Amino acid sequence: MALNIDTFSNVKGGFPFFKAAGHPAVAPLADAMLARLSKADAVAVYDPSGLAPALGELFPLATLPISEVLIQDLSALGQPVLGKTTQPVTDLASSKASHLLIVAFDAEKVVRDIALFVPDGMEIVTLDDLRLPANRLTNPRKYLDPLNFATNFAFFRDAPDGRGGRLHTRIATANYWHRYGSANVTLWLTLIDANGTTIAEWDLALPDSPGGVTIDSAEVCARLGLEDITGQLFVHAIGATGHDIVKYALDTYGDDPRDLSCTHDANAWPADFFAGLPAPRDDERVVLWIQNSHPCVIPAGAVGLNLMGDSATAWLDREIAPFGTYALDAADLLPDARWPQQIEVHAGKHFVRPRYEIEVHSDDAIARRRTAHVNVERTDLEPDPRIAEIGNLMGKGFILPAPVLPRAAFRTIALPTPMATTQETLPLRALVYDARGAEIARHDFGELARADSVALDVEDVLDGSDALRDDGGHMELIYDFGAATRGVDGWLHGLFRYEALSSGHAAETSFGAHIFNTVLTWNNEPQSYSGAPPGLSTRLYLRTDPAMAVGADDQDTFCHLIYPASTPWHDNSETRLLLHDGGGHVVAEETLRIPCGGSVHFRLSETFHAADRTAAAEPGAAGSGYVMIRDTTCRLFGYHGLITSDGSAFSLDHMFGF
């Protein structure tokens, strides 16, 4: 039931064809083209680039009166495509079809190349009938340029919270394309409801500067006259250079501060599997937000859940409309699953990285909500014994760093999560460091089996110590090769959960390991956002509370920066915090020096003067201010969130860079 489409390769990157053919604005054009071809006596299909199967997954080509499928590359000769056995395009000369569908964009040359073989009177139709308007393209000369489809989906909701208030969403990012030379960047925004219906489109022009961008559901609903919306916002960046990925931070918040979370962007490529979905506690309900990323129905039985390491899969017995949204209660499919068990998601390339929402119930009412995301589970990895063999050169090698929030106020829990379908074991060790980078504790997990779900409470590791009570520190998950009976694959992931001791409010985040701060490279590690590895510098986006002015709101932005190092690196970082206003102008700057192997936890209100925060809160062309975290000496890993003044509610997720 999985879609037979190419979405992403870890070698080649993202494939633009499925985005071009499956764009929400293309769906009505495709419907019109198919309606026209369905009236033909017979349709020959010419597939010069092998794209017909993917097009047939997104649209019902099989309903057309197809007489033959023709190919150019003889290595594809005799293959089944669209219910026919492929023939050489030279056979077109004897075709009796009335219409020829050429599965290609920029098809003028393709048409010219086969003109000799096209029978008189045969009508030619190409995918150029599905092209977006020229003013919606970054590079009109090459339609399948990835920069023409710098797109992403975002969960978008403004709805009652069940307590008399409302739930909202806020997307925050910056015009990071500006640093690559882009000018006149515009976000083409499409709002899609739960039924998959487009209910509004509008353009958001970005400043010709690294300006901040904020899209708030409350403002959108007020401007469009919408009472409620639960669905997705499709974001298409026009004029992008350097990055074909739309990155953002998403806040889910409510009129009631007990509803407060933040998550990373959705990741623009649908995947076969996702993993790291936590099972609920007894007082919790875990909802997986399935949001169809394509113009075709998700069939009943195409989406499933299973406990990690258990082959028994429960399937969702219902359809989901094209671009539709469905809230799947994990208990409907896996009623006995309980934390710390974790759930694997069979997605079949039908949707991008989904969010999940955890409702904490008390006395039959929703006491709190929090939102997080699962991660892509790789299908293309195998254990590689060479990772252990290079250990003497790479030191700690792959590191998964996560905050240990100040223990006087927070509880920190780590749950390793298998994130590759071939990952049968995880030999792991947890190292705990103070802010200065001194190791203060460690825990050996041993070699975890795929079905093991072992949650580690930092309190148990520190065993009554007073360390990290006020300033916090961080932990690192690394491979323990001494416990390994088989190779590892370098795709180490974990889920990290944080709980406020005063209220029970929680937040969680999940991410994967990287090699940090060594000049030696291994399989594109240390990863670089621009250019070839090694990535030895930092450019992180810290979104801020839109009401940064003093006294304007009862919450603050916090940030936790970690300086992990696989091998010894510079003794201290040279980290600049650049506070921008909404127009992209730097209004203040502060410098941090983080010890190698250490961390820092800070709040915006304690870092920048009140006058500077007020200046940054002034809205620009598209939104409010943000902080750019810049370091040219080392690669940092960061987490950010919002927190109320009394600490009773907070959000937390990892940051993004570019």
C-alpha cells in the first residue's frame, strides 16, 4: 500500500518530481488533463524519464484508455508500467492511439526528438499543461529545478480547547535565503482544511534582508473570517536560493498556558516509516496527526502502527482525503501500549514527518496538552563495522547531545529510539556533564534489543547528588562498542522528555546523533549546512516570544546551547548572539564563551537589555524579531523554548540551522 514514488535520497537529496506533480495548485490542472484524455479513443503514453509510475501513483492514470507505454531507455524495455509492457518509442509510428501523453515537463525538445514517429492527426499532451505560472517559479528555464519547489507543510490549528478558550499555532522563521543572494522572496501560502479543501491562498512578501517571519493562526482566522481551522498550511518559497527546504519553528499554544509546545519543521519528504512515537501513560491520550501530503486518497489499510520490535501491525481502516487531516488515537490501534514503549508508524510515503499530541487527562477533562514530532526511520542502512574501527581517530565519534535542565525545577528523561528498520541492537552509554564540560556521571545501557524501551531518569544516574541543580548541564548518548555484538549504523536517535516539578507540565524532543567538531570526516560527518563537510561553524535560529517588550507578556524565551566535541577542539567557543528585529536589522549583540564539552542555559530577558528587546519586538515587513546564534569556531547544538514566569508551563525542541 506504499506509494511507489521517489521522495528523498541520502546521496542525491530530495526529488522534485513528486512535489511538482503533487503540488496543491496542480491538482485541479491534473484533473482537467485527465478529464480531457479520458474522452480519447486510445492514449499512448511516452515515458522518457521513467516518471510515469510515480505520476500514476498520484493521479488515476489507470482509468485512461491506455493502448501502449513507450520508453526511450532500452534498459526499461519489457517492464510493466501502467498495466502495459513497455515498448520502444520507435513503435509510436504504428500506433493507432488518438492521443499521446508525454510524461515530461519542459517537453519541447522531447516532442521535437520524436516528431518523426508521431502519426498524422495524433494529439500530443505533455505535463507542461500542469506547470505552475511563471511568476510562481524561481527558475522558469528548468521546471524540475529543486529551487522551484522549496515547499513544506505545517500543522495549522485555531480551534476551541474544550475549556472555554482556544488553541492556536504560530509559525516562525527568517528569510535565510537572503544570505545566499536571494531577493524578492515571497511565501505562497495555501491553507487546507481537514477535508483537504483549499480554503484560502495568499502571498507573504519577505523583506530583502534576513528579516523575521511570523504566521499566527489567530491573525489568519481573524483576517479571513474563519471561525475554526484544523488542517495544514502549505508553504512555497518563491525566489529561494541556496536552500530548497522551508525550515521553521512551530508553536502550539493556547489561551490557557497549560497548552504550550514547540516543534521543528515537518521535513519536506514523505517517508515509508517514522518512529519514536511514545506510548501513553495511564492518564494520557496520544494522538498522531496524519496529514496527507498528496493529491490522492490514503487508502484504508495503508497506515499502521506497531510496537517497536513487534512485527504485529494494526492498520487504520479508513480513507484520508487528498491533503486531508486525521487525528489518530494511538489507543484505537494499540490499546495496551504503555510508556516507555514506543511505536513505529507505517506511513507508506503518504505524509511528511507528522506531529503527535499528548493530552493529559484529569477527572475526565484535558488538564494539559503538548505536541512533538516523530522522526524518519531509515530503510537504507546496514550495520557498518568500520564505525568502531575508526574510534581511535574519531574519539567519541557519534554524539547525541541533549540538555539536562536545572534539576531544582525540572526532571530529565532519555529514551533511546531505534530509527532504522535494520537496527536490531543499540549498544549505548550515557554521559552526563556539568556546564563546564566535566563528566559527573555515566550510565551503561548495555546492548539494547530493538524491542527494548528503556527510559533513563537522570535523577537515578546522579543518585542524590546536588550537581546541576541550578544551572543544568547536558547528557550525551554515545555508542558503547565494548558492549556491541554486531556493528552499528551511525543512525543513533533518542527521545528526551522534560517535566516541570512544580506543575507536571512536560515537553519532549527527539533527534539523531552527529559527529561534532573534528576536522576528519566520515560519510558527510561532521555535517555542514552549506558546502562540503566538515561542518565546523554554527548558524542557529532562535525564535523569540513575539511579545518581547518588557511587561508585555508573562513568558520568556530560553535557550540551551551545547558544545559537543568528538575529539578535543577549541577550549572555548566564541558564540555571538545577534538580536534582530522583524526587518532583519541587528539591534544588539552579546557574546558567550562555552567550554568545550560544556553547555550554557540562558533566558532572553536576562541576556539582552529591556530597550533592545523592545526594539526587536517592533514588527517588520513579515514578522517580529529573532536571535541568530553564530559561531565560526565550532559547531554547537541547540534547544529552545518558551517558559512562563513561574515555570509552570514551557515548551522545548531542538533548533534548526542554515
